Amino acid sequence: MSTEQQAARLKQIKNQLQLHKDRGIRLCLGCESEPRLGYSHGEYCETSPRLPYPHKLGQRFEAFTLHCPGCGFKLDGFMNLQAALCEWHRANTPGDVYYAARWAERFEQQMMAKAATTLEH
Ligand SMILES: [Zn+2]
């Protein structure tokens, strides 16, 4: 992709995200912050985000992920914005015992993984 194409693509993604925000995006179940979008793309390599479908090394990819700037809760990467948003909405379903427990479990795992990496470095 050329630089102009990349800039156009980024603008497209921002516009799509804004559309979703205008319609209402769920807030973080843990701290009620509005999620932020993480986007990465390029040629798939060892350090690229894990995606639901396996990618071959060197293959072009795009990864979308939503995370909370407040408490750090994050979700896995998806190949399109719609899928990442669906996952965010599901994970942050308010007023539901099952989703609340699942959220807390994921958050705890993430914090433990973070603590482990901090210790390693
Ligand atoms: Zn949060």
C-alpha cells in the first residue's frame, strides 16, 4: 500500500468508528470509559497480533482491537472493525451476571499476564 492509500484507509476506519460512536458504543463494564481502537497492519510476522484465523508469515493483514484507556481491559484482535466492536459489546454487556463474571475473569487473567511480563523484564 502506498502512503496515500494508507492515509485513505486510516481515514475510512476513523469514519467507520465515528459512525459507531454516534450510534452509541458500550462503555467499559469495569470503569465506564469509552473504548479506544487499536489498529495494526502490514505483513504478518512473528510479533503480529494473534488473529482468529491463522495468517501465513508475510501475508498482508489488518488487525482491530478495542481496549479500555481507564482500566486496561482489552480484547483479542479481529480482522475487521465490525467484529472487534461486536466482541466489545458482548464482553461489556451491562446488567448480566454471566457477562460480568466473564469480564472479571478475563480482566484478572490480563492483569496476571501483565504482572508476569513486568517481572520478566
Ligand atoms: Zn475500563
